[in-house]
Amino acid sequence: GDSVTQMEGPVTLSEEAFLTINCTYTATGYPSLFWYVQYPGEGLQLLLKATKADDKGSNKGFEATYRKETTSFHLEKGSVQVSDSAVYFCALGHVGSTLTFGKGTMLLVSP
Amino acid sequence: NAGVTQTPKFQVLKTGQSMTLQCAQDMNHEYMSWYRQDPGMGLRLIHYSVGAGITDQGEVPNGYNVSRSTTEDFPLRLLSAAPSQTSVYFCASTAGTGTYEQYFGPGTRLTVT
């Protein structure tokens, strides 16, 4: 079945550091790929998405490119802020409108 | 728009008790889902619905029932709670399949003792 693997955390960075969170997937067909973010005590919010190979999703300084050849969708940000501290989930979307999630990666940014 | 709402926010049950987690959305979305979130496990799909009167099982459906009598509401029922059902439960809705954003509720934190 479909699955998503993302790097384990926590990832601990200083403010203004470069961020990469790795995500790879296994799927039949060509799913859409998503990054969701969960701030403490809240539900999940969509951060960005890509719907086909070579698409780049971007939002709030975060970017991820849908790489079919490496089945990857790595999340990057050039300069993180303390306010980016959260749990980040990589997910793939199915035709039936549901999502398969990775286990989540906690990001901690210190001043 | 309230988006996706869930009640209660917190609940403690004893083993064997039953309860219903409520979920409602006001965006006229056809598709709704229930997920549970456990430490180190990410979110796992319990049940989902593609429209009023239509439901289907997800990855971890055992011990849970759902029904979808209206577009707006998608309650999740625990018939006989077990400690293994201690988790945070999220309801989500979306306007379409595949590429559409899922909107999540704030979650219900359930503890079964």
C-alpha cells in the first residue's frame, strides 16, 4: 500500500538557519503531495502542495518540489524563525479524498 | 464560517463506556474523514465519507462506528471504549478528491482509563 517516510525529529535549529525535512513516498499512480503543519495544541493546516511531477509548492518561505524520479518531496526554508516551531507532516492524497501521513517531524527553533 | 468544529475538546472515559465525538462543517464539503493521532505514529485514517449516506473504513476502523445522515455532520462513535483508544482525534473535510486541501478541526483529546 501507499506510504510516506519522513525524517525523525526533533530537528533543532537556531533562528535564521536553513531547514530541510526529508520526505519520500511509495504510491501507485501519481498522487498529490502535501506538507501540513501543526502548531502546539492546534489541528493541522495545509502549508503547501504539489499535484504533479516537477511542481514546486511554496508558502510562507517554505518550498518543496515533487520529484518523481526519487519519489521525494523534501521541505526547505532558507531562514527559519522561532515562530516556525511546530510539527510538520508530509502526506500523499488519494482519489478517495483521504490522506496518508508520515509520522511527523518536530521542528524546534531557538533565538 | 466556523470551518470544522469538534466537540468535546477533552474527554475521559472508563473502559467499556460509550461516547460520540461530534464533528460538523459549514463549508458544504462532500468529503469528511476521521483520523487518530498517536505519538510517533502520525495520523491514521479511521473512517471516511464521500457524501451523505456513504461511509467506508480506513486503516484503523476497529472499535469505531460512523454514520453520515447530513452533509454537515459526521459523528464518530466508540461503542465500548478501550485504553488502546486513548488518542487525539481529528475530523477533516474537503471539497474534492486528490488535489484538494483538507480542513482539520481542532481535535478531541480522549483518555480511556
